[in-house]
Amino acid sequence: MFIRYELSQTGRNRREHTAAETQEARRTEPDPAPVWAIPAPPLIGREEELRCVTELLAAPGLRLLTLSGPAGIGKSALAHAALAATAAEGRCAVVALDLAEVRDAAMVDSTLRALTAEGPRRPEGGRQLVFLDNCDPVIDAVAEGVLRLLAAAPWTVVVCASRTPLDVYAERILPVGPLRLGPEGDAVRLFTDRVSPYYRHGITGAPERAAIARICEVLDGVPLAIEIAAEAVGPLSPAELEGRLRRGEYPARGRLRDLAARHRSAGHALSWGESAQREEDIALLKRLSVCESLIDIDTAGQLSGIGREEIAGGLRRLVHQGLLTSVDNGLGGYSFAMTHMARSHYRQELERDPAALAMARAQHASVCLAFAERIGGTGIGAAFGSDPDAGAEDGRDARRAAAIARRLPDLRAAVRHLRQAGRYADVLRLLLVMAGPDGPGGVEYTAQLEESAERAVEDGGAEGRGPAAAALLTLAHLAARTGDPERAGAALRRAIALSGHGERNIPDGARELLAALGDRARPAPVPPPEPPAPATATATAATAAAPHDAGLTPRQHEVAQLVAEGLTNRQISRELEISEWTVVNHLREVMRKLRCPSRVHVARILGQRAG
């Protein structure tokens, strides 16, 4: 027999069935087939979890089973499927109570007391299953009522679906994890199933399937997040959707009519459970939302500004409530992960307070800079003393490499923040870790190293010279490795000039590269000083003629002129319809021919000519 209780604070669209009504129904109605009151789509995946739950329900001695996990992970759907399969065997009655809209603990208490006083009927040769769904807002009242029910009816087994466990001795906790990822995983199957039938023809190609697999990885295999994202396909292609999700956006659209309000968006799902949370825990989640990867206790402490014991307690509560998950950090301890859905929601909440957001991002950048300092190799002495490629195969430190790989999303986020803040010397400290021998590889960072080095010198003065020299030396090694000796020589000349060592005193690492590059890395001879011009007009004319006398080609002169107008390399590439890499090469030649150390000096010379 199956009976469903649906409790509601407001009574809208739902009805509370009293114990007396339940008793009357049992006397007057035949036992119906065990079906759920609200039809649900078939469960996709979860075969192993479903088998585990059904085996636990069949095991003797089980009294209380709680399915726990983050918001939207599919606890209720798994419980529904397992209880329906168990009830179909005909050896038990199932009573289900949905507590999603209940905020009054007294209502839960009175209902469970009525069920206890009624003396739940023991099915012949079987047991009674009581399913309590969405327990979080009234978890304390649920725990007390369940204890009374278990004592009054020894043949009753209680199953709860709750982000927060009941925390009683009789409880068996079964964490519900994400769907299986990968091109053939259950997450992709769910996504494909939830795409509107009108648009499924557009997701059958290999690129679209690959984008869907990446989307599911971004969303951590969380079913609710996947369903919401899949329903946006149509106006958005999978590739466009992936880009928006990576920026923290959840494209909004109307969902199915019969979905609960808490499942209409990621924000609704997370806000629904906040009534049971402490204010300080919500504040902590907002601060942690600036992190892009795993969070350790020290990082959490620096972002929150509270003591180690307090932060440990806060992290413990958030794991207990399914808002963080604990991960083995490989060092005999734990790190903590936040789902993409939770990170996006709490970051949006943080953005409502610009001052708090700016402080959190600044603290996050400080954490990343401290990590770069611990990793080492970011100073000019270290950079000039070693080849970034040296030991890449033999001496590569696997633990350092693993640490950088784990932090890479955070390092990239910190670089973006520091660039916006104009802190280019600090940008270089992070880029040197990312482009170094233990980083993921440096070729993709060459443009950033070059541009940031020049900006660090221009904006940072003496403080920026050291990181700029180290960055240019790293760039020289990378350019030499990728077969661009001209660029390597230019970067090495500039690095030597900034270092203050001079060519005779540079360490072996730079000396070997200098010898390998030969004349390409030799500083250009300095011409003898010209006599001062007799008049301002003559000096102006000489300056105006400098670009042409230096032998610039027409294309190089176009690039120089656009630099003087303040355009970036990317804007110049679009203006001239050439690749950004070609712009970089032209600009490098312009700087060499005009003997300019930076694009600012190029702009100055062109500006004087125009004047």
C-alpha cells in the first residue's frame, strides 16, 4: 500500500492528510498499486546507487536511512525509484511526507506524533516504510519525531532525503554523488534527454557531443544543473552555452509547469535551504565563491579573516549541509570543493556588494601570490640562474607540478584581477609560475609575459624591473624552444638590460642561451651622439623623419601609427585584417628599428612626428 502526505504551510495546491483520514482510507479502500502521486520521468543512470539503496532497505536491522548530498544532486529521485521498487514487491506499505514547503516545526511534530499514536499497521510478513522528503528546513523537528516513531513501531523503517543528516545513532547515511561524466556517461545521457525535441537534431554532431560532455564536466555532473542547462539549448548552441556557463551564467527560461518552485533555477534550489543556515556560514560561502578550484583551510581562513578553529567549524558545517564536499588533497589531509552551481549562486550574491567583492578578490589574489612565493622560482635571481626548460623531463618536481595544476584556475582568475588593478609586477609573479618548468606549459603565456613585462616597467618603475627581467628571460627560452630566434634575442637583450647584471656577469643559464643565439641577442651598437640642432624646427623635422629613415616598411609604419593611436594588438589585427601574432612580429621590428624599449616609446615618437 502507498499513501502520500504532502504538508504545506499555505495549503495551496496541497493537502495535509490527518491520521484519522488515513485510518478511514485504510478501512474503506482496497490497497492500490504502489505508485507515486506525481509522475516523474524515468531515472537516468544511478544503477549502482539504486541497487545499493534497495539492498539496504532489504537488509535486516536497518531502521533509518538518509540520502544526503548537495542541492540538485538527485536525492529525492533516487529515493522515489528505490521505494517504488521495494513497494512493488508487495511486502511493505509506504507512507511519504513531502516537507518542502513546511517552515513550522510544530506542524511536523504534530503529524509525526499522529502517525506514531495511530500505531502504524504492520503489513503481514513485511515492514512499513516512511519516506520523509526535503527535511532540511525542519530537520530538528524531523529528528525528534523520527526517534519517537522508531520507538513506537519497531517494524517501521524511515528513509529521509535531506542535505543535512538527522545526526542520530540509528541513522545510516548514504551520500549521493554526481552522475558519471565522460562522452558516454550518464550526465551526457541526461542532458540529451532534457533537450527539447525541437532542437535535438542540432546536438548529434561530434563537436556538439564534445561540447555537451564539457558542459557536464563544468556542471560537476549535478543533475539539476544539467537539466536547467539542457533546456537552454535551441536559441543557444552547446558551444555558446558552454561559454556562458564558464562565465558563471545560467541562461534563464521557463521550466516545466509541474516542477516545484525550488527547482526552477539554481538560485531557487540554493536559497530554499538557507533558512536553516547560519548567517556566518552564508557569508563564508560568498567569500569562498571567488575560488575557482579546491579550497584548503588556510585559504578559507585568509578569505574569511577568522581564526583557524572558527573556520574549521564553519567548513565542517558546510560539508554537513551538502554545500561543500571534502576531497583528499594527496598530502594526508582534506581540501574542499564547491559545485559550479553553488559557486555561481553565491558569487552573484557577493556581487551585490561591490566593496565586499573587491575585498574578496584582493584577498584571493594575495593567497595566490603567497602560493607563488612558496613554489619559488619567481625572482630575478632564480630566473637568471636556470633555464625554464631545464629538467622538464628529468628533474621536474611532480609534487610542485601537481600543486600548480590544482591551483591553475585560481591563478588565472588572480591574473585577470591583478591586470584590471594595474598590478603588473604581481601579474608576472603568477605568470612565471604558470609558464615555468613545473607549470602546464609556457607557449600560451608568451604574449601575456611580453605585454605584462613592458607594463610592469612602465607602471611599476624599479619594483617592476626584477619581475620583468625574469619574465623576458623566460620568454626568451620559450621563443628559442619554439624556433623564433629573433624574438628570443630581443627578449634576452631586454632582460639583460633590465637585470643590471650586464652581459659579462649574467649567470650560466642566460649565458648559454646568449651563446646559442649569437648575434641575434647582441645589443645593437649605440650610435655617437649627434650635435644639437640649431633650432626647434630642425629638431622637429629630424624627429619626424626618424620612422622613415629607420627603414620601416609601409605595413610596419601602419602598425606603429595604430600603436600611437592607443590600439591594442588585437584591435590592430582586426583593423588591418592580419593575425595578432603578425602584429606582434611587426611591432617587434618597429621597436628594434626605432630603438624603442616599449610600445609607449613608439607612440611617443609617432606623436612627436604628428605634432
